[in-house]
Amino acid sequence: MIVKHRAVNRRSVVIGLGATAGVAAIGGIALTAQAANTGGTGSKGVSVNDSLAFDQDDFTQKTESIADASGTEHSVTYRFYKARDYVTNPSDSDHQSLVVSVPVKIDGKAADASNAPIVLANAVGAYMPSTVADATGVGQAKLEMSGGMGGPIPSGMPSGGTDGGMAGGTGAINGMVNLAKLALVAGYVVVEPGTRGRSLTDSSGSYYGTAPAVIVDLKAAVRYIRANKGRIPGNVERIVSTGTSAGGASSALLGASGDSKIYEPYLRKAGAAEASDAIFATGAWCPITDLEHADGAYEWNWGTLPAQTTGKTVDQSVSKELQSQFAEYQASLNLRGHKGSRFGKITARNYAGYLLEHYLQPSATKYLAALSASERETYLAKNTFITWKNNQAAFTWEGYLAHVAQRKKTQPAFDAFDLSAGENNEFGEGTTKARHFTAYSAKNDTTGLSSKRVDSDIPEKLKLMNPMFHLLEERNPHRSRHWWIRLGTSDTDTALTVAANLALAVDNLGDDIDHAYYWDKGHATNEDSGDFIKWVAKVTGYKS
């Protein structure tokens, strides 16, 4: 069934279900919705700008066969609300717009989504742009990988592909699934936002999608949802964010920084709704975050391993210098082992033991226990570093590193001396494509820069992009209180300590945290998506 749309100002566009990642977004969007109760109040009694009022009648009703997490197909009838701007002053409507999908019937049974959780599924990867401008149905967000830094696969991208299937897109990558579709078939409301990314430039050659654009856009999308309470279906007090890799980092940042005042100038400039941008729960897979400390953490974790690209061990003098920086940083965090742990303060000295005991060995145990006796015997014969006793896996840190065998990245992994990393581009400014964001790499710059110091605006940009600032320094009272964090044990896109520190920070604050690893899996993997969907229902208290 097609419901007639209200008048919408936009260029004519050609859209197709088969669009692929890397293809430029199509069409500019300038929504002039005329919803009932326009100008009413949204969440927390704020007024809604006419141009940001969600038009409840502007939808297409669709029916699709969508598989749940177990692979069972279901007939899902839903209302699809095509792309609309979530700010009044977008610098780029192709990216600063969102789509909404609302279940109506599942297998012929009516689905009442009026109080359902709202899953905000971002498709961010490698801090590149994502778009829903040409989406015609749920789960079609696109990640645009053209215009990157060149060279090897960008930081935070799975090696198997580059579409938005990492979080809310059209396909599966390296075991990742389409969470937007899984959420819809579970009866949840799904919002998929496009976001600006680091490769975008205007006609003058200035970069307008670098930090902090991605988090500003996600916050603006949340504000749009909250400001349209009573118009947009679902429970605006139960927004659950999801994302993978840089999208996982962005999801974590969104959860940690709710209503932080440091973003206000950026949100006002964009024309975001005057509403809260706090979310209820956070899902983050393999988050690439804490960037200013990521080089040291990477060397602490993977410094002895040869690089995939060269097969050679990296410069050990540089590795040791960065490891020393990590040890100092880790000590300064004053994080303690999570509830029920025998570990006190977590430092560079005891971190390997902590990771082994609480994440790596339990992950291996779960994997091996699920195998048949013959399969387990074969696996253990090939992986003799594991001891299997009393149905428990045990091994050393050195044995684990030898098993992983190679590191994905060269050195430094994030703030490259030659400014070639994607993260260097993420901190670009004006017409300058890439900049250093750590004192160590600025000092050791190999590009011939006149200054050996980071630019004066970098420290503030780092605060805007790091969830650890909001959790440990700001101790943000409006943060998400429910966290789901996952990564693979063979994921060398960043250090294991990055996600573990994030988990420790929220645990030490008393928040609910579910953090686990997938054994022998690499970047952008999701093996327990069904458990995540159930977790959303549990923490939100939703009963469909």
C-alpha cells in the first residue's frame, strides 16, 4: 500500500535497491513537513521548529521477508518514512538526514510499536560519510568509502568489504549483521541516520565532515527524535544506539556524552532541535576510540608481532617509547577490575592477566565447549598453546599473541608520522587534509611540517571525540547507563585495552555493562546478535 505523501521540496532522484557503497549519495533534501500539532512541545517541554516536525503521514507501507537472528524468515509489514533532514541548517542534506521504519504487522499479527524501544543504527565506518538519502526501505544505509586517504584498508574497516552492513546497512561483513533489520523484525522502531565524514569537502576544498561532525550529527538525530515525542512512533526515553568500528566508537561517545554542554555551539550552528541528546543504552562493536592514547595501547598489545603488510616486526625502540606512554596513561586512569574481579587497580603490568582471566580464556572456553568432542580434539591438536582441563581453556599471554600471529597496522597505528592514517584526516581542518593529534607523532613528523607541535584546537577536538573524557573527567550524569560491548579476539584494528577500558570506566561508575569477546574472530564481527536483541528488551523493560 502506498500512502500519499505530503508536499516535499526535493530534486527528482533515481533510487535503486541495488546501490552499493562508494557510490555518491543522490539528491538534496529540504523537508517542509506540515505535521499535525506543528510547533508543539517535544521531550522535556521544548518547542519544535516547523521544519523539524515529523510528518506522521509521510510514509510508504512495505512488506518484506526479513530473517531474525536465528535465520527464521518472517513477513514484516512496516511503515517506511523516507529521508528527512534532522537539522534546520544542514551543511549537507545527503548526509544530515534520517529514515524511520515502524513495524505494523509481523507474520500477520499486529505490532504495536507505540511504546517500543527506538534503535538508532548508525552505519559509520572509518569515520567516513554515511547516507540514507536514497534508501527505500529498512537497512539500506550506505557507507561512502570514496575519497579516503588511500593506501591500505582504512583504520576501523573490516577487510571483507565496506558497506553499511556493519551496523545498519545492507549486508553482512566478516560475520557482522544488519541490526536495523533484526531490530525491526523484533518489533522495535528503527531510525537510521546519515552522518558527515572525514572525506567531505566543499567547493573551496575545505573539509566539513572531520571531527567533531560525526558526533554532532548523531546528537542532532537524537534531538530530532526526542523533539518529536508524540509524533515519531516509539518510546523516545528508550533510545538504544548501535554501531561498529568507528561507528562503535561513535555509539560509545553518544552514550557517554549525553547532554554535555561542550557540543552546544556545534549543535546550534547546525540547527539541531532544542531537546535532550541523551540515550538510554549503548551497543558498541569493536570501538575504535580513545585515539590520542591508541598508539601506545596498540604497541603494548601488539608491539612484538610482525605487520601484515610487511611481514616484519616494527621498530622496537618506537614501540617501547609508546608502550611507556601507555603505562603512564593507564596508571592515571585509576580503573579497578570490574565487579567480582580479584584485580584491584588495572595497570600495564597486570592488564594481560586481567584480559586473560576475564575475557580471552572465557571466550576460548565458550568456543571449545560448543564444539563436538572430535572437533575440539582437532582444534586443540592444531593449537597446542591451549590447555583444556575440566572443561576450561587456559593459556599464556605469549601463547595468545603467537596465535594471533600478525598485527594489522604499521607504526604508529593511528597518528602516523607521515600523516597517512585515516585518523589524521579525521582531525583535518579547513583545507588541511590531515593533522597530527598527539605530541609524540608531531615531534616525529616526517612530512616536513614547520611546527613540531599539535595545533592549538586539537586538545578540545580530542575531548569532543573521546568517551573516556565524559566518563572519567566530566563524569557525565546524563550518560547511558546500559552498555553492550563486543569484539573479536583476533581483532588487531586497535588494542584490546581500548574496549576493556571503556567497559571498566562504566562499570566503575556503577553502570550496567555486558562485555565479551568472540574467539578467533576479527574486526566487525557479531556472533550473538539475537542475544543483543533480547538484551535491548531486558534493559528497556519492553514486552512486545
